[in-house]
Amino acid sequence: MRAALGPAFFTKLAAIVSAQHVKIDDAVRVAYGADALKRGRQPDAVVLPANTEEVAAVVRLCGRHRIPIVPRGAGTGYTGGAVPTHGGVVISLERLNRILEIDEANLVAVVEPHVVTGALQAAVEKVGLFYPPDPASLNESVIGGNVAECAGGPRAFKYGTTKQYVLGLEVVLPTGEVVRTGGKVVKNVVGYDLTHLFVGSEGTLGIITRIILRLVPRPPVQATLRATFRDVEAAVQAVINIIRARVVPAAVELIDGDSLEAVAQYLQVRSLAPGGTGAMLLLEVDGVPPAVAEEATRVESACAEAGATEVLRAGDEAERQELWRVRRELSRSLKMIAPLKYNHDVVVPKGRIPSLFALVHRLREEYRLRIPCFGHAGDGNIHVNIMVDPNDAAEIARAHEAERALFEGVVALEGSISGEHGIGFAKAPFVPLELTAETIALMKRLKRAFDPDDILNPGKIFP
Ligand SMILES: Cc1cc2nc3c(=O)[nH]c(=O)nc-3n(C[C@H](O)[C@H](O)[C@H](O)COP(=O)(O)OP(=O)(O)OC[C@H]3O[C@@H](n4cnc5c(N)ncnc54)[C@H](O)[C@@H]3O)c2cc1C
């Protein structure tokens, strides 16, 4: 433990947040020393402030002692963002968990960072409004973490990702100053757009303590469809046909054959698709009833023209939920293939999804690995899951080689190494594959302007 992090320092922390909200016992440090990536270092202390003033006071104290600070939401991140790389203090925002306002007239919600995404959605839907960003983790992840990662989900193709919904923020800077950006208005061009600099900044520029979110009217009805295909090429052709038919579905999820088998095993059902299925699309259109009926018909024709082996439409809400359950359980079900997954949320221009699958096929053969894939076909954002046995060092080494080859291939396809999970420390070594030295240098200058002593979430994003 670094010298400053002794009993005297903990007493000072306790003077800010009270002793019960400073945790230094081993069990807590272990719990906050990991996120969904399941790697990282434990913090020396976990602090649970109650409000913005306490967050700012903790930040100033840590700053005076040059102690690293790591902001944390629900800890569902896949890249180690909420996990220390240098020990120090984790600031968990879990006591800032209130929906402060749902302003129906202005179509905005004002929330503290630790509101669970799904709970916000349910609250606004009760009054006929809609908060579209829907990461599959929505029943656990919180809005602060979603904003810091710019989370996306199936609805991104039609509705956009978290950044399209953030209108304003309150942020504690690494210096302990508190700034407010944006506001309840949709139009605002005064000064730099700091709001969107914080969105996706992975807790490296400031700690978000309040968020103003844009809402939209809740679409009154949806139609959910499932289409199966012999291979990924046919499924991608269906997506292209759908766009040509001038339909922008609320969701276009692609699931490959290996992932389907895993989820069938996990849900203990014999099969989820006709024999010989190499790819499945889960599609949803939403809006007012006549438009939904028309769009669902166009989607069915587009899939049939691409050679779908079967197209089913959910008959009621229970059937719709059942179709979505398959998608939501995908991530967890991959443990049926192997206990550990390296989950990569790469993106390519959507017409190049077949080239991405060809690349993955080559990696499977060359590195002798199991690599199920699924994801958001409308955005070209495909989750490539390299499955490994944690006790097989040789397999892990092959997986790391495959990882680099995957990222190189994705960049060559004019794609990106991360569409939604961010960089954290897990992907930091690969950033130079995508960003030039000049771009990285500019980002580092920005980081220094916000955080001259590099105390906020050090070791993240930059190689
Ligand atoms: C089963 C599963 C499915 C998932 N599906 C998706 C998906 O579909 N789409 C998607 O985008 N992601 C997905 N994820 C990844 C993850 O849920 C998202 O990245 C989510 O936004 C993280 O939220 P969190 O509250 O858990 O944040 P954390 O993991 O706690 O933190 C994430 C990052 O945000 C920073 N941070 C947290 N709170 C603040 C704050 N108040 N101020 C400043 N920085 C902060 C942290 O320092 C860290 O860098 C999934 C994860 C799991 C486990």
C-alpha cells in the first residue's frame, strides 16, 4: 500500500463521508477489484459518497495526496474501466441513485448516476415516454456507467446510442471543481460541446454526478420477427434488402449457429431453429399500428427474398419476450462453450459483415479456437467471443494472438475495435491500430488539461 494510504488518510475520508462509507476490508476490496472482464487490481479503499459535494471533497483529498481515483457504476463493464490498475480509491456512486425528475412537458429526465438503466426505462414508460438505449445489461448497469461508456444496444440502429440522449451533465473534475454542461434544451451551441466530451470518456476526465437525458414518446406497438438462414451471407443480404425496402427496424440482431446452439443448451431447449440454420435475425419494428403492420410485411418479404428458411412473427407479448430472452441470455449462455470469454465488440461497415465472419472463420482454423459471434447487424457491431479454458495456458496464448489478428483485420475493413464496450485497460494496447499518433497525442493533451496529475482512472484508454 502506498505510504499516504494509511490510517490517517482513511480517517480523513471518513470525515467526509462518515466511517461506515469507507470500506477497506478484504471482501469489499476483492468485490470492487473486478468488473465483467474479471481482471484487474484491488483498490486500497472503496468510498461511497452521498452527493456531489462529498464526491468533490474526496477527489480533492485524493488529489492532495496524489492517490489514484477510479469511478464506478454497477461494474458490468467488459474492459476493466471501473477497476484500478494502480490501487488507490474506488469512488462508487451507488448512493447517488435517484430519478430526480421526469419532465413530461420538455421530454427530459434528470437523474443521478446510479439509476439502473431498466428502472429508468420502466419509470418513463409509465407516463408514455421512452428512453431507447438498451444495453443487454440494462437490468444491472446504471446510467452513469452507460454515459461514461456511451452504451448502445439493439435499438441503436433506429434510435442511436446513449450519446444521442445526453443533453447535460454535472461533473466533478479531477481538480475537485464542479462543472455543469448543457441543460434541458435540445439546441445549445454556447462554447465547446463539453457534454459529449465526457460521454464515452470512461471515467478519465471527470466523475458524473447528475445527468439530463432526452426522452421520446413511447412507440405504441411493436412487431417482433425471427428469421432463420442457412448462412450469415444470406442474413446480411436480408438486412440490405430491408434497408432497400426503406424500413429502419428498431432492432436487427444477428446470431450465428454456434451461439444458437449454446443458448439452446443454456435454456435447456432442444432447438431454437430449423436444422441447418447458420444464422438467425431477430428483428423488431415499432411505431403506430398501421406503419408497424406495413413495415413488418416489408421485413418478411425482404427476408424471404434473401432465402430465409423460416420467418416467424411473435403473436403476443409473451411470445415477443420469449424471442428477446434468447438474445438477452446469449452473453451468459456462452459459458456452455467454455468458462472464459474474451468478448470483442468490433464494428465494420454493415456490408462488410460477411468479410468479418470470413476473418473469424480463418481465426478459428488458424488458432484452433471456438469463436461464437452475435450482435447488432444494423450497425455492423458484432460481438466476437473468443472462448477459452482459463486453465489452458497454450489456448490463452493462442487467443491473444487471434485477438490482435482480429483487431488488425477489423481496422483493415474500415471498422473499429470497439463499438460500445470502450477501451479500459484491456484494449489499450490495441488503440494505435486504429488511431494515429497525432490523434492519440491530442487526446493525451486533453486528458492533461482536465487531469494534470493523472489521478483520475490512470492506466485506461491510452497505450
Ligand atoms: C451481460 C452483459 C451484457 C452487456 N451488454 C452490453 C450491450 O448490449 N451494450 C453495451 O454498450 N454494453 C454492454 N455491456 C457492458 C456494460 O454493461 C456497459 O459498458 C455499461 O455501460 C457499464 O455500466 P456500469 O454501470 O456497469 O459501469 P461500470 O462498469 O461500473 O463502469 C464503466 C466505466 O464507466 C466509468 N464510470 C462509471 N460511473 C461513472 C461516473 N458516474 N462518472 C464517470 N465515470 C464513471 C468507470 O470508471 C468505467 O470506466 C454488457 C455487460 C454485460 C455483463
